Amino acid sequence: MQVDSSGRVLLPAKIRKQLKLERGSKLIARVEQDQLVLHTRERALRKAQAYFSKFRKKGELWSEELIRERKEEARRELEEG
């Protein structure tokens, strides 16, 4: 593979097929030590979900906690205003 004058790299068709990438597919790039690592957005999302799930208590939904906090915040604003 080569980097063109615009900094783009063309992924070979075999790799695109393996990863089921189509035109317009979104990738996330990061550098690990001296390597460039590419992930599909779906893979990066699954990895992030797996990481953060370690901090969640069983049966606890952070979305419900966030909704409770927002409702409490709104209630306090109404009381103050």
C-alpha cells in the first residue's frame, strides 16, 4: 500500500471484502506504538461497550440513571425559578 499526495491509502479489495467494507464505510484510526490500527465503527462501539460494561452493576442501566438525574435537575430549576 502507498500513501498518496493527499494522505490517502487505498485498501486492497481483498481486505475490504474480508471486513465487509463498502463505499462510504466509516473507519476509526489510531496509533498504537508504531502501528496504525483501523477499526470499523461497529467494532469500536462493541469494544467501548465491553470496556464500560465492567463498571456497571448487574441490572443497572445508566440511561435510567441519567433520566433520573435530568428529572431531578429540572425539578430543582422549577423550584428555584
